[in-house]
Amino acid sequence: MAKRGTRSSTGDETTGRCPCGSGGAYEGCCGRLHRGEATAATAEQLMRSRFSAFAVGDTAYLLRTWHSRTRPARLTLDPRQRWTRLEILGTDQGSLFDTTGQVEFVAHYRESGRPGTLHERSRFVRADGEWVYLDATGSPT
């Protein structure tokens, strides 16, 4: 797996910053992907937008960007869980010119007031020209 510098993110509802950690405003960053105005150019961008979707509760986007072979029939988010920060640890493929890619990350959350993390390596593929989430290995800590 190709390693890049660790990048962290936190969404900030008071300033409108995107939860993905880009530093940009949600509306112009992941918000445009969530609204269907754009699609993710890379596997990492899709990973970041999916984290943001968990953070803002956009289950429709999560289902829409999930591969049809592994997508659940429905998705219910736990209202006690609040996704707070994303660290991208590395990527393998997943560029503009690839058809597959992996993103390793640590997602931080709070559940019932207690902190937790999810360390995962997600696999992505292109389906009909767009990046979609396929599956993952990892576990909460």
C-alpha cells in the first residue's frame, strides 16, 4: 500500500466546513457530490465523501455509492453515533486512470458520549464509469 502523510479532518457545523477534512466548505466540497452535481474523481475522494455522508446522515448517498453486489437493501444509521474526524493513512491505486483502488483510514466517532475509532481498508471499483464502494476489512476499537 502506498503511504502518504496522515491527514486528519473534522467537520464543523458552525463554520460549514466539510467533515471530510479538505478544509473547504461542505456545500462546495462533499455537498455537491451528495446532491448529485458531481461524482468522485478518485477512490479517496469517494471515501472522503462517504465519511461526510455518515457525518451528515445522508443514507441515500451511501446506498447510491455502494456496489450493487454488496449493497444492503436499506441502511439505518445509529443516532447515538457521531462521526467526528477522518484520517487517511494511505491509498493504493484509485486514481483517475485506475479501475480499482483501496483507501486505508481511521474514522473517529463518539457513541453515547464515548470516543471510538474504526480502522479500515476499503476497496473501491469503477461501475459504469463511477467510483463505488465495494467492501472493507477492519474493525472498531
